[in-house]
Amino acid sequence: MYDICSIAAENSNANLLIERFGNYLDKHYTDLHRAHRHSFYHLVLFTKGEGTHTIDFQQFDVQPFQIYFMVPGQVHSWHFEGAVDGYLVHFNESFISSFVQPGHYLERFSFFNGIAGDGVRQVPVKEQPETVRLMEALLKEKETGSTQSPDMIKLLLLQLFIHVERATNSGRLATAPPQKTLLLRNFQQLIDQHYRELRLPKEYAALLFVTPNHLNALCRELLGKTAGELIRERLILEAKRLLTNAAMNITGIAYELKFEDNSYFNRVFKKETGVTPDAFRKQFLQPQKNNGQ
């Protein structure tokens, strides 16, 4: 797990890092090969290069004018081919929340929902010049270092988020009534808070003051999945994240996730993934050892 200071110790602002991606890679590429987490929000816009980016065990092919948005806690790693460049921004939640009310403002953007596929966007050709302009403005403002720069950077970041959301968001969620998307977002937030203790849709429905049938129908309509599937997916995702930490044994992970015992954890994990926790860990860690990472 990295925080902003551990990645850029020379950075005077512990809440923010803005840099050209090529420069960033020159300093950190060896570390970025390894699967790791961040304690901060992380976004990268590629303007040049090829390779792959793995986020929460889903692999994406890197291509120009692809932009990645990641929330704290997601596991990811990079593997590049040839020269790569673009822009990188790291910021802590407090950097934005101190400026914008109400709280959890970033969760309004579909690419900050913590789902790997939703956080990867391809910027349309006609929107690329404006996206680059905003990134260059962020770099320039960071270098200016005036007393007004932090607020100007926050404004530019919000403008970037709105610009990308409008340019790339499509599908059922984009056209759904606001009250439905709000209910779904609240359900997803509750899952993030309680997936260790609450495993049944009816428990979340009670917290949301709706019926289990209504909650299930909403999830099917907007995401094509049941409420129970969303809960199980979040639980298994966290199990996978913990299994990437070789220092934690599987019994400890089962305890962390509040399973009754190790054997029950093994059965649930294998049912959802097709492999045991131990086999998943070996599959994940072995390629890194083979690559000398």
C-alpha cells in the first residue's frame, strides 16, 4: 500500500501529485510492475504507448487517449511496451472534500465507483484536445505554486471529471432516472461499508427502506445483475485483494472477512472463482516471480 508521500517523498504537498507520466515512469517503473494498492485517488491519461494495465485482476490494453480512474484500495500493476507518455494525477479525498459539499462528491462520477471496467474510459477524438488542455493547465498550475493554485487545481480537476463523464458515459446508467441511480449508488456504498458483516440483500434493503424485490429489480434493470451477485462480487474481490499479500495466511484472510472457518471460506471462494484461495494466490504470485519482480 502506497501513499502519496511514499511515492514522491520530495513532493511538498502530501495531498497532491501532478506529473507527466513519462517522467513518473522513469522514477517508479520497477515498483509499478508489482501489484500494489494506493491510499489515494489515482488517474492516468495516456497519450502515447502500448502495454497492459491490470486493475483488480482485470487486464486492459493500454492505448492512446485512454484514461484510467482508480479509487483507494484497488490493486493494480502496469506492463508497458516501448515509450509511454501522458499525464498522472494523485490526490487524497480530503483535497477535494475540503472544497466541495456535500461529502462523497466524487462518488457522483460513474468512473469513481470502484468497479475496474467503469474506471477505464476512451476519450473520443473530438474531446481529446480539451482533455489535453485541462491536463496541461493542471501541470502549469501545479508549477506556479501561488497561494491560489490549490483552489484552481481543484476547479480544473472537477472540470476534467465533468468533461470526461459527459464525453464517455453511456448505457443504462447514463439514461436512468436520477432517483434510480441514486438508490443504486447508495446500495453500492453500503456494500462497501458492510460486505464483511451483511451478506443478504434483505439486510441492505432494510437499510435503504425498500423491499428486497425492489432492490433486486433495480440491480437487474441498471446492471444486469442481482443484488446478491453484487454483494458476493464485492466480498470475493476483497478476498482476492488480500490474497495478493503473501504475508497474510489464508486462515487470517478468512477471519478478516468474517467467515465461520477456513473451510467455509475455501468453499465459497472456489464456488465463485472456480479455484481455491491457495490456487488463486499461486497463480497470481508465480508470474511475478518468473518475471523477476
